[in-house]
Amino acid sequence: MLRSLLARLAFVVAFAPALSFAQLPPGVTQGVTVEGVTQYKLDNGLEVLLFPDASKPVTTVNVTYKVGSRHENYGETGMAHLLEHLTFLGTTSIDNIWKEFGKRGIEFNGTTFFDRTNYFESFPANEESLAFALKAEAERMSGALIRKSSLDTEMTVVRNEFESGENNPLLVLWQKMQAAAYDWHNYGKSTIGARSDIENVDIERLRAFYRTYYQPDNAVLIVAGKFDPASTLAAIAKEFGGIPKPTRALPRLYTSEPTSDGGHTVTVRRVGSAQYVGALFRVMQGAHPDYAAMEALGEIMTTEPAGRLYQALVETRKATSVQNWSFATYDPGPAIFFAQVAVGESVDPAREAMLATLFGVKDRPITQAELDRVRTKYLKAFDETINNPQAFGRDLSEWIALGDWRTFFLHRDRWRKLTPADVTRVAAEWIKPSNMTLGTFVPDAKPDRAPATASIDVGAMVAGYKGDAPVAAGEAFDPTPANLEARTERVRLDNGMTLALLPKKTRGEVVRFSLRMRFGDEASLEGTSTAASLAGSMLALGTTAHPRQAFDDALDALKSKVAFGGGATSASASGETVRGNLGATLKLVAEALRTPAFDAGEYDKLVRASLASIEKSRSDPQAIAGRAFNRHVKPFPPGDVRETPTFDEQIARLEAAKLDDAKAFHAKFYGASNAELAIVGDFDPAEAKALAAQLFGSWRSPQPYARVPDPFQATKPVIETIETPDKANAVLVGGMTIAMSDRSPDYASMLVAERILGGAPESRLFTVVRQQMGLSYGVGSFLDEGRLDDNSTLGLYAIYAPQNVARVKAAIADQVRLALDKGFTAEEVDNAKRALLEERFSARAQDGVVASSLVSQAYLGRTWQFSADIDRAIGAVSVDTANAALRKYLKPDGLATFVAGDFTKK
């Protein structure tokens, strides 16, 4: 009976959103429906996809334009990305989309890649925000102003973004390899463009590019999440239907790469603290029937710890990590393999082992077990995306760029049908020396070339495609503090562990959980930070009953995702699964927490990878400035669990650590007497309580627990400059500690004040330093508030070109001084209050956030009433209280400021 009822409900949810032809607005026709997604078409050529889901009160709007760096001409590299920036800076009736979205609390962004540009907004479901998002996107399509004044400032912002990427050794290596691999096609050019093109782009060419590609017949509009399909489609017809159908024909792109007739060699020499070796192969396009097999090959090679490259390089200490990248592109794209090698060690053994493994597939074919392992992970990731309308509404852009949105489902189906023979064949056809870009060129009298590619008729592939039935839908739940509190049940186990249970129906029967165990005290934990961190990191690396790979496979088989962590004062586990697998998943979590394997081999790999990561950070301006700031504002002595060590101290402690230290810490401190477990989503509370008692109820902490305090220490003002040679981007981090917590009477006023100053895209710092002056890609402020101690950190940050350090400092100082002297306006305060409340609502709509909040509430002795009180306090903030809070806490003369970069270059 229940199964029959659920089936009927699923049918209603699945098919209710599709509108009958009689209901369609004028100028709109209905197309296919696949797995809950319904296609519509406007007379002007705009394609519309509606994916309604009432289980989460959030709506996502996404417009994907089928234009990216692939469409740029000579001298226009980076134009698609630059245009993405400029369309935020004014339309015929909206002066600044950044600011208007920000003050409404709408989460938004735009991204550009090889084949597409997309813009998306997510917000708590309401008609006002949806109407504004549709209006803004319609104006972006038809009425973006593309002003010369905007270009002059935004060009330098984009250039700063370019410089930021130049600090990343792996990105730089990839860009150079890609450029060498593609002789003619624009995939050989970075999406962000050449510095000279960014700096010298012609405004009229930019406007012409906009007029050509930002048209309804070159765009797909997606609305996903909670919304009314009929009224939304009517609003779309109203906002977009009046845009004229273009009379121009889209340019025909005809450049293609010939089959490679020899390898390429790339060597990049720059200052840095990480070594990489890579191999790039030009392969098929994302819509090709073999692309799923190529994707599978990449995962089979690099998945941890069973991947072939992982076994051949990391297990043998030739490398510290391996990874693969592949991009589903419109034209034939790349498949790339990377290995990181410890600084000071030769890359030759890693390179030789990498090539032997890659080229060895024909002699050692792919096995069924290898394919099943990565297929399980991929299909689990697909389910996670389709069960999350926000993610689906954004991710679909990549598949639209291939030619048709249904390739998303078609690709999933191809993964299902893959055989080991398919993957082995694809490796033999494409992974060969003549098709490779590496660090060595090898002449070959008889080149063994990869097959030529043919064009793909995506329309024929997807014609008549039906897909799977939609997954089970969840309930419509309004995440107000009152509703959350009414639904929450709190239980204390005999050993002191606290349970917080919030059952509700979710899409796909997803359930999320969060667990945190707290242990020790200030005295007993002294000098244990390194051992504690290593013990926490070992939790995910296998148990006494399940070695690492078996443990990972068991979670994948359960469609579960779990993240473990641990440090000197606590350990945690959080994740998600589906209703029927919650019990088995929590049993694995308990197994990992109570009986980790502490395998010597895994420990050795962990330490080596940690050392390599620290070495990489030693020359990174952001890591250097951030660590210096943290050490200054929280100056605890060596051995204290609250201490931030230097890079050298951290390395020395890791090198001196022993596996037995981690084991001993676990045995001495781990237990559940002072733990909190929250479960949110689709589950049976009675079963959950019994299971928690069974798994954790008898596990008592071996040591007494007392919270380690975080007392207020006034910050000593300082300005420190740190040189980081050969880094194109510089970083500023500054701030001070303030005697405040989230319990302080003026906390809400300070939240509002900090947001206006620099805590949001519409803030003063962002508007002036980035949008008006064009000095920084990322600039703003932050507030790290205390909970139980009146000790918070108020800070400022910016990234910028090193030669602009004086201007950036002055611009930030001017805005701080102006805010303190003149104060904020009523409009700014009202906008900030509304945005904060909308963001808090959106956070409560995320079950993972709710689970984490329940854990914090149990620890802090709070309920959802505290959240409601904060909401009310925010609503009561006035101009006077916001200005008073800023003036009380922000003291320019008391700031500690750290800047890191290459300031010697002219």
C-alpha cells in the first residue's frame, strides 16, 4: 500500500510541472521532458528548461550562453571572460547588477570556459527575487551597456585575476602544456587570455562580440528548485519574449587540429616550492560515445589508493600525489595526468613510472573490478547532482555547451554500459607517444597516430531519448527557526553523548549527519597538536576490519560520502547517504572513529603528502601573509594547542613524529562522553536513537574534558612586509582582535556594519577598490566571531599586483576612515539587514548546514531560539547602532597588517 502511494505521489510530482499547450503563454512552445526537466522554446530562439522541486525552498536561475574562449579571434583572447565581468556593471535600467543582487541576499556568479559563459543566481524561493533575477538576466542579454569607463577599471581587475593564476605552479604548467598541444585551435589558449589582449582590448570589438553572441538563439535559460512553473514561464515570456529574434547568422567556426604526428616538450622554470610532471593527450570531444571510457581511464589511473598511477608512483615514493583532469568540450579536448614530486627529488623516476603505467594498458588490460570501483563513484556523484536542483541548475551548463542538455543523461547512460574492453581500447587508441605533450620530444620514423575524429550529430543521439523516471521527491519545508525547533528532538545517551534528530522527507531520500567528539583539557593536550592532527587524518585511511580501499568501496556501495577530521581538541565525521543505508554508514563511521587501522604505509604517505603541501605553501604570498597574521593575533607559546607554528616548526614536528604518537593520542583521548551527533533528512528517529546507543552509548572518554579557552588578547599594531620572489600577485591581510562574541548586545549591529564595509560584493571596499579603481580581484573584510569567549577577529584583505601595494593600502585606509567619520546610510543598513537575513534563511535550507548547527547548539547549550533571536536583532539594527558598533570596535591605529609579494620588481 505504502509503495503504491509513493509511486502515485512520485508520478504527480514528476509530471505536475509540465504545462499543457493550452496553458502556454503566447510565443512559447513546449518540447521534451526528460527525468523531470521540461524544455520550452520562445519564438525568438531562446531555449528554456524548467526543473521544479519543492523539497528545498531555494530557487536557482542559470543562463548559459554558447560562447567561450573557443569563439575568440586574433587579438581577442580573454574577451569572453572580460565580457562576463562587464555585464555585471550596468544595463539599461540596472546600474550595477553586483550591488542589486547583493543587497537582496541573492547568491550569484558568472563563469567562463572554453565553450560557454554562464550566469547563475540562487536565493530563498520567493516571487520578488525570481522576478528580479529574470529581469536582470533579460537585461544582461539585451541591454548591457559595455561602457568604456567600466572596461578601463575592470580590465585591471581581470589582469589581477590573471596575475593570481600565475602564482599557481600547476595551473601555469597546464596552460603551457595546453598551448603546446594545440597548434591552431583556441583550446590552446587560456580562457583568461593573454596579458596584452586584456590590456589593449578595443571597446568596439568587445561590443560587437556581445551583440553577436548574447542573443536569445544562442542561450539556454534554466530555472531549478522551488517555483511555480506556470507563473515562471509567464514571467520568462514577459521578460525575454520581447527581445527580437536576431537577424545575424552565428559565425561558423572551422579550425580543427590535425592528427598529431609527434610529441611535444614543455619545461617551465619559475620560483616555487612544488614539482610536477604531467602528460597531456588530445582526445575526443565530450559528446563522443567514447568520452565516458576516457573519463573512466583517468579515474582508474589516479583514484586513491587503488589507482594504477597511485600505486606506481605514490606507493613507491616516486611522487607525493597524482591526479587527472579531463574536460567535456565541444571539439576534441585534453586528457591530462599529473604527479607531484617532493622538492629536492628527481622527477625522472616519476616520469618513467608514469609513462610505463599509461602506455602499459594494452599489455595489462583494465579489469572489471577497476571499472566497477570508479563507475560506482561516478554514478553516486550523478545522483548527488540530480538530487540537488541548485547544483543541477548550474552543472547543466557544461552539457549545454556540447550541443544539447540531454547529453548530461546520455553520458550517464554510457557510463552504465561501459565495459573493461571499452576502456582498454580507448587507452590503446589515444594514450600513445605521438599524441602526447610531455617534458621530452622523441623523434619517430614511423609515427603511430591516433584516429581522426568525425563530427557528432548530437540531435540524432538524443532524438526520442526518455531517461529514467524522476527520483522520489521531498516535502516542502519552510526552514524557519520555529519550524526547525518544532521538528528537532534532542536525546542524551547514558555516556553523556547528545543526539539531535530532525527527520523530514528529502529528494532522493537523502539524509545528512554531523558528529563531533571533544576531549582533553589545556594541560593534558599540551604538545600533542602534531600527533592529534595525524591521528585525525588517519581516521579515513582504513580500519582494523576494512583496509583503506575496502573502506572506501564500502562507502561507495552505500551511496555514502563521509569526511573525517581531527585535531588537538576534537574529532569529527560528517556526511550524507540515503535512508536505507544510514545504519550501515554510521556503523562504518563508528568503526573508523573507534578502531582506525593506523597502517604504517598509509601513515608514511600521509606524512610525505603533508610535508609536500607545506613546502608548496612556503612561497605562496597568501599562505605566508595569512600565517603571519594568525601568529600575531593569537600569540600562544610553542606546544600550546592554540599555537600557529611557523612553516619550519610544522615541518620539523612532522618529520619527528612517529606512528606510535598518533596511536597513543587516539588511545588516550578518543571517546564519546563529550560528543554530539546530529541527523537531518529522511530517516526513522526511533531506529536512529537505537543505533546511536548501540554504536556509541558504551564508548566513554578515557580522560576528563574541559574546554580550552580562547581568551581575548589585544592586538599589537604592526605593519610587516614579506618578500616572495617571482610572484605576480601580492596579498594584504590585516586586522585586530575585538572583545566581542555572538552573545554581545551589539553583535548584530557589528554584523551589519562589517557587511557594509567589506563583507559582500556590494560593500564599500569591493565597490571602490575593485569596481571603481580596478586594483584588486578580491578585496573585503571578515569577522570571525567568538562563541563562548568574548574574543573575535575583525580583519581586512586584498590581492593585487605588487606595484599597486601603496594604492591598495591607501584605498582601504580611505574607506575605513570614511566609514568611521561619515558613517553608513539608512539605505546601506536596510540592504545589509535584508541580505543577511536572506543568507541566514538560505543556510537553514541546507541540511548539511542544519546538521552542523545542531551539533554546535548541543555543545553551546543553545536551541534554534538563539538563531531566531539573532534574526530579530539583525532586523532591529539601525543606522545609529551600526555606526556605533563599527566605531567601538574598529581602531585603525590598532591594526596589524601583513603584506606579501614580490615588491622588488618594477
